[in-house]
Amino acid sequence: MNEETEKARQSRKAAMEAQAALRRERAAEKLRENLSRRKQQVRARRSGQADETQGLPAAKKPAAKMDES
């Protein structure tokens, strides 16, 4: 019985390591995408072009409303 629990423990450990490796791969991919996007923004600013952001519209400042009183 001790041998079975050891095999189960090793199996769980291998599964956890595989999941951790997948998480690291996804994180690395996201970091590469982010770096590429930031480099593109810097290049656009240097050449005088507008940024092509994909941010949230709610994060932009609204136009100032004039007080009509």
C-alpha cells in the first residue's frame, strides 16, 4: 500500500509541475506581447504618429462640459 501512495504522490507532483510549466509559458507569452506593444508605442511616438491603443474607453478623460448658468 505504501508503494501505491508513493506512485499517487509522484503522479500528482508531475501533474502540478506540468501545470506550473504551462503557467510559465503563458506568462512568458503575455510578457512578450506586452513588450512588443510597448515598443510599437515608442516607435509611433518617435515618428509622430498617434498611438493605436486597445485600452478601455472608460479610461479616457471625457471632454469638459461647459456650464450654461
